[in-house]
Amino acid sequence: MQYRKDKYGNDISVLGYGCMRFSQTAGRIDLEKAREELLAAFRGGVNYFDTAYIYGGSEAALGEILERDGIRDQVYIATKLPHYLIRNSASLDKYFEEQLRRLRTDHIDYYLMHMLTDVQTWERLKALGILEWLQKKRESGAIRQVGFSYHGNTDMFCRLVDVYEWDFCQIQYNYMDENSQAGRRGLQYASGKGLPVIIMEPLRGGKLVTRLPEAAKKIFENYSVRHTPAQWALKWLWNQPQVTCVLSGMNSLEMVRDNISTAENTRVGELNETDEAMLRQVVQAINARMKVGCTGCGYCMPCPRGVDIPGSFAAYNRRFSEGWAAAMQDYIMCTAIRKESSGASNCIECGKCEQHCPQHIRIRQELKAVKKTLENPVYRISRWLVKRMKAY
């Protein structure tokens, strides 16, 4: 296993274990199967295990496995504060103590603000005393390092990087999201500020393996260098020195062993320009059915009305390449789960964005299509629930 350093010089395995997708049977975590897979990863050198309060049964399963096999102090646990459930300062201790009990530990190595959406949400937490609470937990050793996980556009991510003296951060990033979500610019911005960056969704929930169009599969099959689609996706990430650790939701021994082998045999700078060009062809094949030719460059931003234009188009395109569920998840995460909505319906058709678009996209017209397609009852209910939560 290879390791990269965190902010304080600790070695983190480049492959991390994403515990949200522990093996399940009949809708429940299969503890013995998950234990076998987790221990195989541990023996292969994986030392970073990521979970969260809202991952049903995940914290408790991880805690039981680590305790039963006596390896708690040989690994790092990363879990997340469900800040969207926090109503007052007392809630901070309530949820944290519950997490310690579930995880059967007296400290959390890497503690994240889960899905921190915008600066306003952070200001709300500050008003509830989060700064003082985190300081006390740090001083007591109950929390070793503090970070945040993020889904959303690049500009807001960069703003969040600067609102606190974070120790690390976690972003969705893969060769399809190079110019959406936090993107490469966000990765480099955070790394430039000295933050280790943990990567989630390296395979877009497996879709870069299981839902590739035939044209993309043929590009991989006909390329002179032979790797599986999963191996290419992981190598693309580990090729970048700014990437500290890549989380994988491993739920088979075959997947564990293959990912460990890939992690052991990938070096920074390994991919050459020909390899990168091949992956760009794969992206084009995946996006062949996309409706808007947006590259996510961000020249159209910022929108005076706060519309996340690249994020909206990325979700809209996903509707036609990966289906409704993927598109709705993306659109809700990027535009609805925040203090102020950044959805397409905010557009007032001022046209400022179109003056700067290198692709000459008719942005105002396309945003109408996004609104019509994605701001459906599911979206409106989600937005209403967010407003209710923020009101407390």
C-alpha cells in the first residue's frame, strides 16, 4: 500500500474504505461478510475508514468489527456531524456521544461537517457555538482533526475552504466530474491551502463501471494499455499529487483485492497525455446523449441571481446519460440543500452569462429546459423540507 501525508504528517493509505456501502443481505448489513472484506482491506494496508451518522447501521458495524478484532488503534476513523439535525448547542454533544458509543471508541480521528452546503450554513453553526465546541473537543483529544464534506459548485467550495482553519476536506471527484462539483480547480485550491483532500464517488457510485455505454467500453477495449474501467478511474485520481485518499465502497473480496493492487501499482505522473486523451474520448462517449454542451468551465459564473449554471447543466445532462435518479440526486445536492436555492428557476434572463460562454450556449433557454425537467414535485418537496430544517 502507498501512503500520502495528512496536514500533520500522518500516513493515510491512498485507498480508503467507504463504509456507506457495507455488504448487505435482505437490506441489512451482513456483518460477517463486511468484516471479512474490511479485514482483507486492513491486511492490505488500508488504514482510513469513512462512515457517517446517517449511514444506516454503518457506524455500529464498523465499531463492532474494529473492537472485536482489536485493531481500533491501528486505523483512522472518519465520521460526520449531521449538522442538518442540530437545533441547539446541546445537540452537538448528544449526537457526538451517540457516535462514540456506536463506534466503541473515545475519539474520532477525522471529524467532518457532513455535506456542508454553503457559508450561511456554517454561520448558522457558528451561532450555535460550533467553534467553541470543536475547540473543547480538540483540546480533550475527542476529535483529532476537523474537516467538511461537500457537494456543489467550485466557487462555493473555495469560499468554504476559507471560512475556518480546516484540517482536511472531502469532495466528489472523478474523470467525469473534472469540471463540475468542486472539480479540479477546487481540488487544487484546497491543496494549495495545505488541505489534504479525500475523494468520494471515484466511480460515480459504480456507474463508471456498470453503466458505461458500449462506445465507451470499446474505447477501453481497443486501447493499447489494458486496464479495467475501474482501474482507469482510480489511476486517473492517484495520478494527481493533490489527491490524498480515494474512498471506495468495497463490498466483495475481489473488489478489495483489485483496488489494493491498483493502489500499490499506481504512481503520480504515471498517466501520459495519450492516456488522458483516451479518457477524454470516454467522457465524450458517455456524454454523447447530453443535451447541453457545457464543459463546466465556469466562465458564466457568478450568476447575479445565484444560479449554479454548470451544476444545473451537469445534472440535466445526467438525466439523459444515467437516468432520473442520478440526475435528481445531483440537482438536489447542488441546488436545493443550501440556505439559498441555486436552481434554474432563479434565472431572470438577464443574459450576463451568455456574454462569457466560450461554447456560445443559449443559457437562458437551456435553463428553462432544466427547470421544466428537474424542478418537479420531488425537487419541490426536497426544497420545502430543506427550508423547514433551516427554520429550526
